[in-house]
Amino acid sequence: MKCPAILARFFPGRSAATCRRGGSSGKRPLLFLCFLLPDCLDPFAVLALVIPFALYMATLAPSVTFFDSGEFLTAIASMGSAHSPGYPLFLMFAKPFTWLPFGNIAFRINMATALSSSLACLGVYLLALRLLGEERVVEDQTFSHYAVRMAALSAACVFAVTPRLWLQSNHDKPYPLLAFVTAMILYLLLLWRERYLAGEECPAYVYAATFLAGMAMGLHQTLILLLPSWFLLIVMTDWRMLSRIRELVLAAAFALFGFSVQLYLPLRATRKPLLNWGDTSTVTQFLWHVLRKGYPSEPHSRPPSLLWAQITAFNIPHEFTWLGVALLLFALVRLWRSRRELVLAYLAAVVSFLLVIAGHFNTPGEMIFLTEEFFTPLYLLTAVLVGVGLFHLLLFAVRSAHLPECFGPSLYALVGLMFFLLPLTLCGVNYYENDQHDNYIAFDYASNSLRSLPRDGVMFTWGDSGAFPLWYLQGVERMREDVDLPHVPHLVFDWYLDSLPRLFRESSLKKRASGAPGPEACLRMAIGDIIGQRPVHVDFSTRYSVSLRDYSAVQRGIVYRLRRRSEPGGLPETSIWENYNNRGILEKISFLDLDTGKAILIYANGHLETGEFLMSEGHIRQGRVMLERAERIAPEMRSAVRQLLMRYQGER
């Protein structure tokens, strides 16, 4: 025997011909499972799922985070609707995780994303395995099977530790699930292509793929950008399929059936869930929501520097290193000789994404980071090709070396080490920046804001990251249900005013001309209606984003109480800082995204304001403590702190 007997059990040597046995059975719609299940039950496939999931669980965010997190969490928990286009499939996928008997709701839903990212890694494994097929490194069949599966597993692990996927895997995001579904669509098309080249007509694979494509529109509409790639793959395999009316009609019917997942939105809207974004209970509002009409874009110029920044948002060297780029190019060259249509399909996908995301969207520079997530399916395809490149690199090395006839354990270990150098390196480089296991900043920021409000208070919020964690804490964790938290940018929408009847039932905003005033004008109207009846507050972003000339803002920690100019101003409440949680603020955590960094700066500015007030009142020692804390939170404030210390200590 040429190799360890224990390894032989892992590689049964199932050939494509074996799977194609059965004659007419290939016409049954679900027979692709006879291909998929053996691949998934392969121990290496299990590892492709388990290794990423274990890694993501070790770095999983323990609660709500910034950006869209609080909104998604609230929509999932309440079975409502998230921002346009609604994400119904993602909401339904994550909802069962809220029933788990451990952790808070946010942690459970974050687990759902960790699983979807792990499934995407499994998709990489299956695709790489399908592309490599029965490739032989040497005559030893067991060693060849081992090499193929290790290359596919390495590709899955490389994808798992890329910064973009890892960043999305630690908290609630729909894009990893979209990547998994797109992987399964391509897998089905590859199965269809294999059967067609073997002389069998099997359009059921195409029907299943179109069903998944229609359903995946419930995750994100960027799926459309992959259609040219899939179309090219089908046409280059069998161009006559375009003339088969019956098959085209059936494919369209399956796509429409999958798209029916969108019916979730109007059906749930009729039940008035906690988060009912867009209120899609009518056809008009449904189309408004799904077609993203609530996000009008202002035309702006595009200098070459902006265009370059938009294009380089798709950044393969950053995700896979330059070694990964070299392996990708090597794989494309190797596949060009044998599977040219796959190379062209990949390049078509890249061109399609760049033309629409960089060319058509013309994203402003400060918003480009949001579009980086759209490229996740492209990175999945790239990871598959990196695995193919790794295998062909081994193939080149083996054929150039003089190997012994007996392949012992040391050679197996050497091959495994070679394949895993890249994922291990990426893991080491990216671990610190993506470790969110102690990221409580968003949770504490929201809970500290709620602690600052008096009973029956009202606080207007401005930015999404300032509002969404509050929605989660109040709507899901049931904290401070006595307060109202209107979001200023949404005051222009009637559906949003209707969702807060206690606050806006008799508001003058309901009588305005639809769409006439902007958010700032609506804010002033709303404050004028409420300020004589309930305590009115604004968060830090609103305080410094809107000119409120008729009101004075009195600091209460990181929020501000509004009073009319004609009323006594009141004094800042300095003791409120003692009631705050400061996890990750005074002692730095590893993970710092853009809005987490902004939250830390808000804490620092708040301490700076409080310190300046205390020193102006003669409380030099207490003021100095607050100023030193501001500098400790944000060292970049050292200059401002020094100026204040010199001014007030000099006056004394």
C-alpha cells in the first residue's frame, strides 16, 4: 500500500460517471442532491463549515453593534421590515435563532450571520471541488483525492479569514447569506453543464438555479449583477437554450416563484409590527420600498481620484494578499485552456459589478465603505479560484520534483502545510481587527443615552448609528419604554409618523404638504409641538448637525436637554457620567469601525464640555479630572485639553 490506510476511508473515489448512472433519472428536478450530499458529507466539507464557524463564534459580537445592526435586530425580532429593499429572506432566515435558549437576542441573531458566513465558506469548498473534479497529481489516487480536497478546504478557509467576510460574520449582515446562495446557483449551473457535456438534457438544474436567484432578491438586489455571468456560462455551454420557449417560460416561472418571498413584506405590514419600515401594506408603498425610492441620490461631480476610490473598493490584494492575486491569475491561466467559459464568466461578473457599483452608482467618497460589502459574492468566486491556483501550484511542484513511490504521512503533512500557509497568515493578520467578542460600545452608548433621559422624555436622533442601537434596546430588550425616540431623517415620511402615534397623532407634521419640508424643518416643527408638554432632548449628532436657533441645549452627558431661549437655561448635569458604562472607551478594544470611532469621540467631546463647564465655575480639580479623561479617551484631543487647562489655571 502506497499511503496510510486511514486516509483511504475519506476518499471513496466517486467519479462523475458513477453519479450519472440511472439514465432518465437525470430529468428529475432534485437529483442534484445525489451530487451535493456526498460532497457535503465529505469530512473535509464538514471542516469547511466547522472551522469558520468556530472562528466566528470566538470573535462574535456579544450584542448590538453600529451601522444597520440595531435596525436589523429589531426587524428580525419583531418580524417586521428593514430599510429598503426590506431583506425579507434574511429576516426569515435569522428569526428562528431568536428562539435559542441562551444569550441575548442580538447574540443569537449574530450567530445566524456566523452560520451563513460558514455556509458561504462551504460553498467555496463545493465549488472548488467541482472545478478540480478528478484532477490527478500523481498516479496514487488516494493522494490525489487528498490534494484536491485540501486545496478546496484551503480555499474555504482563505475566504473565511478575508477581512471583508470576517467583518460581516461577527454581527447581523445579509451579504454572507447572499454569497452562499450565489455559490449554490453557480454549483447548480456547473452540474447542469457537466450533464449537458455528458450528453444528458437536464434543465431542472437551471430551473432550480432560477428559483434560488428569484428568492435571493430577498437578500439584496446586487444579485442582478451576476446575471450576465450566469447567462454567459449557459450560452457558451448551450446557446440553443435561448430558442427553447418552453424552458425559458419554466425558468421565468421558477424565478417568479422564488421572488414571491417578497410577499412577506406586505403580509407582515398589515400586522403593524414594531419596525414597519415603509409600511408596505399598499402596492404603492411596496414598490416604493422594494425599488429603493426612499434613497434619492444627488448628482455630483466625479474627479479621477473619486473614480479610482470607487473602483478600488473591490480590492483583491487587501482581501487575499498579493500571493492570492498571483494564485488567482495562475488559476485563470490554467482554466483558460480547459474551461474558458468559466474564466469569461468570472471576468464578466467583475466587469458587471464595477460598471454598476463604481460606474452607475457614483458613490460619494465618504460612503464608499458601504459599497464594499456588495462585492462579497465576487470575493467568494475569487476564493474558489485561489484554491484552484493552489492545487495547480502543487501539481507543478510535484511534477517538477522526484517523489518516492510511497507517500508517507510526512508528505501529506507537507502538502497540508503548503495549502494552509495563506489562510493561517491571513488569520494572523486580520484576527485583531475583527475580534468583536468584547465589543459593547454600541450597547453601552445606547443604554447610557437612555440613562440620561428623564421619565417620559423625548430624544430626537440623527445618524443611523445613533438611532438603531436605541431601537434595539427599547424595542427588543424592553429598556425605557416610557421614552420616545423619533429619528429626524424619517420625519418627512407619513408612514414613520404613523408608527409613533403617541408622539405625532396630533402633530402639525401630519398637516404639512407631503414631501414639502426637509428633515431639519420637520425637526423644528416637531420640537415646537412637544417642548411645552414633555422634556425634549437631542443626541450629539442632532445637536451639531442642525441649527436650533430658538433653543438652548443643556448638556446631560452625551445628550442635550432643549429649552426655549426665553426660559432659564439650567446647568449641565455633571454627575451623570458616574452612571455610565465605559466598556471599550477607557480601555481600548481591538475592533474599531468608523462609527465606533465616532462614538468614542462623542464620549471624549462630552467629557471635554463637562470639564470646561466645571472649570468655568471654579471647580478646577473636578474639571481637570474630566479633561484628563477626555484626553485619555481620545489622545488627539490633547491640544484642546492643554489650551483649556492653561486658560483656566492661568485665570486662577
